[in-house]
Amino acid sequence: SVSLDFLSRLSQKLHLNRGAASFLRKYPHIFHIFYDPNKFRTFCRLTDAAMRVSRQEAEAINASLDVVVDRLVRLLSMSTTKSLPLRAVFKVWRELGLPDDFEDSIISRNSHIFKLLDAHEPNTHILTLTDEMRDKSFVACVENWRVMECCRENCAVDRTEIRYSFKHSYPPGMRLVRDFKAKVKEWQRLPYVGPYEEMGEKKRSKAGIMGLEKRAVAIVHEFLSLTVERMVEVEKISHFRKSFAIDLNIRDLFLDHPGMFYLSTKGKRHTVFLREGYERGCLIDPNPVYNARRKLLDLVVLGRHAMLINNESRSVENCQTQKPCLQDEGRDESI
């Protein structure tokens, strides 16, 4: 439990514009406010339902540590130096499904895979792969999709055209003009360097610049494929631009490829979703960590709609029967 006075002093840092008490009362299925007569103070704690969801998420993360290690290795392998600033990894630790103590449970316990080095800046560390892991090869997620497309019995796509293609899907009602379709078709055929391949020398010709753009798209596509919810805030992914050698504006990259990315501009945060990961607003291939987080979001929605449910355990059971869906609020009209 935490005292309400303590939370009130942190209201500005926690971005609680209307104060801690007002925020806590909006979500009665997550926070329980009570008065301690012995200490003459008001406290707050998580409800039993919120605690159960929190434990389920922690258990799901601990059960998927092998997958998490693979995600982190792949992320480092996309870097030109096979290393990343540790502070950049901290920006996306939840998106990657890393445990709270990943420095100890993931990095320290896998010293044969990861190394922490001191950077030139004070209080800064660099996370890098060990020498034996640097030459490990990976297959990008889009490559698996291409193989599946070619192996389908009713495949009507020319196998030579799909060699460098990405899956595209557009929102219902979006009208595609002929010139746009032609540009997309031409872009799909364009060769490029994959996210795990050595980039080599940059070419400043028109074809070279288009190839660099397609490589940047491939890196972001793979990045989103590694996340738990196939989504990440644009500001967070921008911290990896230098490490991934992306010279383009990340947000413009998403806007230029609406068939692959969906950009949500709800509030002050810009969040990008991988379109192929969703169907009719729902994650196609949900995982245990994602499911646990959706249960917590369901408790948030219950509070917003002021729905009174006396039995908290029933509210969690109801969440289990609901299909996890992507909230389509704050849609970017430019897509």
C-alpha cells in the first residue's frame, strides 16, 4: 500500500493532472482506497482482481524467458554494431515482454550471450552480444510469410514478385488511386538489404535511397514483430534510429506505408501498430503476456464506464471470455 499524501506529491511526475485521489477513484476495480485509523492517513492498494492480473502477467513472462532472450538477441543483431545503449532497451522492456529485473534474470544469467560494457558517457552502459553470438544468422518474420504465401495451394502471386514483398492490407473504405497502386507495386519489387544483413556502403543514387528506405521499413517491421502486442510508441522506437542506421524520419516512414502500419494519435502519444498482426481490430496471434495485459485493460474500461461489479473474481473471468481487441480511438486521418 502507498499513502495518498505520497502519491499526491508525485502527481506531476506521474502526469496525474487532476490529482492522485481523482485518478484512483476513476478505477475502482484496480485501486482500493482505505483509511488507517492507527496512522491517521489514507492509503491506496491494488484490488484483489488487479493483483491476480499482475501475478498472471509475471507468471506468463517467467514462462517465456527463452522467447524473451531470443527477442533481445534479434534486437541487438539488427544493430550495425551488434550492440545497443542499455537506456534504449529500458525504453521498450515492456513491449519486448522483459521481466522487471531483466538486467539480472536475462543479461547476467546469460553471460555467454550478453555483455555489459561501460560507455564513454557517465552512468551509461552498452549492451552487446558476445563474440560467438555475433555471427548467428536469423530469418526475418517477413521471410516466413513469403514462404507461406508461396506454399499455398491457391497462391496466385508470381513467386518472382513476392521475393522482396511485404504483406499489405488497407482499412475498409480506403480508396486507392491507380498511381498509388502502381507505386506500391514498383516498391514491392525493389531489392533491399534485410534487417539482419550487413548494410555495406550507402549509395546516394535514387535507387540507393529507395533501397535504404525499404531497409528501414524492414527493420521497423521486424522490430514490431518482436513486440508482445505488435505495437510501440513512435517516440520509443526513435531511440534506435542511430543504432539501426535509419536516416529517415520514423513517423514519416509510417505515414508513407499505410498498408503496413497503422498510426494512432490518441492524446499526446503517437503509437504505431503492425497491420498484419491484427484482423478486424483483434490481435491474430495473442500470447499469454498480452492476454494478461488485456485483462487489466478490461478492468480499466469497467472503471471508465462506472460499471459496478460486486464480485471482482467474476470480472476477471468475464475478461477471459472476451477476445482481445485493438482499441481504434484517436485514429490518424492521414492513414
